[in-house]
Amino acid sequence: MYILNRYFYFILLIIANLSVVAQTLTRDTLQAKKPALTLAAIYSSDASYYGQTISERLPYILAHAGVKLPGGFFLSAGAYKLINVGSGISGVDLTAGYEFKLSQNLSSAISYSRSFYPDSSLFLQSTNLNTFSGELNYDWSWLTTGVNADYIPGEKGALFLSFNASKSIELASFSHNDYISFDPSFSVVGSTQRISITEQVPSSTSGGKGGGVVRLPFNKNNQKPQYRTVEKTSFNLLSYNLKLPLAYNRTNYTFEVAYQGTLGSNTIESTSNTPRSFFSMGFYYMF
């Protein structure tokens, strides 16, 4: 817990430094694009990891800071606090990445995230501390679709793939400085999984069409079936997710409320596969 608290103060230092970096680049850069700094505070009624949840509800608050630099590079830092568990910081994420355009309508991004959680963390993602990510998004003008890939290295690592479809709708505007937006999205998530299977060792008897050699047992133990445990990798669907965010937007800030419904599969024993509902609120300030 002491280490996580240290990382929390480190997050605050990063937020302050990101602000200084953004201001400095704004003064010094000769490019047309300016760096964009975003600070956010988000509340969620439950924690979800690719649509997977545990039976116990885990409401949390997230403090987030992110900066997009000229040229496509971005940095972000976030600190999680579970509301009903413990008194310290529940997790920390640090991310660095790069966004780029492949064509007028096709965009892409790659990133690396490093996470820190206490040993007793209830977050499902607490065992996955390193994540390499990539995404492709295509803007059809009436709909945006995308594919995301997250690779978790290590002995218990996995590859997560998700297909996303979203639509941005402007509902109303009270002046030229504000508007209300509705951005529904749907995603299907799948992942590779390693499963341990116990199977019988093949018989030592061998033969063929011209005859063969039969190894006779020398004792009773050799007559008993022999078993071994092997690991196999399979790809399965994890969840179906629907998110319905409604936001009030102004020049420098956004206030958003959202509902998310998720239906998980039964491929992971430690998670719940019953339909779950999430409610969230977020405040975002852009510099």
C-alpha cells in the first residue's frame, strides 16, 4: 500500500509536469497543431475488465491526466480508488503511445501501459501489469468502426481482441459555445485462454499392417492407465457491451453521464456471466 501511495503522489507530479510541458510546447512549437492537455475525474458504479466482472460490486473513482503532443504522441496517467475497499490507492496506470493517420478515413494507434496494483487487489486486471495495444478505426461518416488488440505478455498472458462500432450524434445546442451529444457504442470482445487438460498417455503398444512389436508389461503397475496434464490455447468470446453516453460539451470542458450494459460469457470460472449494468459520471477539462 505504501508503494501505491508513492505512485499516487508520482501521478500528481506527472499531472503537474504534463501541464508545464503542454504550456511550454504551446509557446515553442512552430507547428499548427497545439498540444492538448485533459484532466478528468470519473465515477463508475462497478469495475469491468473487457466486460468481465466479479460477483461483488466494485464502485470506484478514477483521477486521470492525458496530453496529446504535436505529431501524434500521447502520454497519460491514472489513479484508481475503490470506494468500498481499503483506504489507500487501489491501482495506477501509466501509458505512452502514438497516433497516426493511414488515410483520410483510416486512423491507427499503438501504445504501451504499465500498471501497479496491491497484492490483495480485487481488480481482475491486477495480474496483467504490462499491456501492448494497437487499434484501427475507420470513419464511414455515418458510423465509426474499429478493431482493438491488447497483448498481455508472460506465462499467463493473453491476446484480447474487440470489434467496436460507434455513432456520434449532436442532439441540441443552446449557443455557439455548447452542445449536447449522444455517442452510443457497441463492442464484442474475445480473448485467447490457456486451459489445463488431463489426458491419458497413449498406449506403448505399437503395430501395423505387417505385424508389429508388443511390449509386454513386467509388473502390474504398467497395466494401469497413465495420465498427464497438458496446456491448450483457445480463442473464445468474452462479452458483449453496449454503452450509452450523454454529454454536455463546452469549449473547455465536458460533463458526461453514461449507462453500460454487458453480457459476459461463462468461459472464465472466476467471473460473473450474468447481465450487468454500470452507471458512470465524468468531468473532463481540456486546456
